[in-house]
Amino acid sequence: MIVVAGTIQLDPAHKDAATAAAIEMMKATRAETGNIEYVFTWDLAEEGLVRVFEQWQDQAALEAHFEAPHMKAFIGKMGTLGIKGMDVKKYEIASVGPVR
């Protein structure tokens, strides 16, 4: 399993546009083959901070996602959302189980 997680710092003035773009992206991505989870959430304590969390069955599914038309459209929109910084990383997961 592949997990992609991190943060995107946005100008809070673009919150409505960013939310609309994220909702559109989440809906399209969740329909992709190999997607397990795909979420953008606003941090409740830090204005303008978006948390990203994705789960993919494998690297091939993630690669296909990067080529999807909605991903390319979303990347084009990102330039209009006042992005101040981004720290998103990929993790390869060997096993998954309960916390305790």
C-alpha cells in the first residue's frame, strides 16, 4: 500500500476556491481504480493549512492518478489558489493493523 500525506499552506483569502477545487478533485479521485482513500481537510487550529491524506493499492494506481485528466486540471488550478508552501510525501506501507 502507498500512503501520501502532508500539508499545503494556502492564502486564507482563497479558502472558498480551494475548497471547491478540493471537493471536485476528491470526488473524481475516489472513483479511480486503486484508490482507497483521498482527503483534503482544513486544519482547525492553523488558518490556511490543508492536510492531505491518500491511500493507494500500489504504485501503479498512484502513477495512473498523476495522468488522470482531473489531476492535470487540478494542478492547473493550484496556481490560482495562493499556495505559500507544500510538504507532501509518499510512504510505502509494509503492514497495517490496529493501533493497540
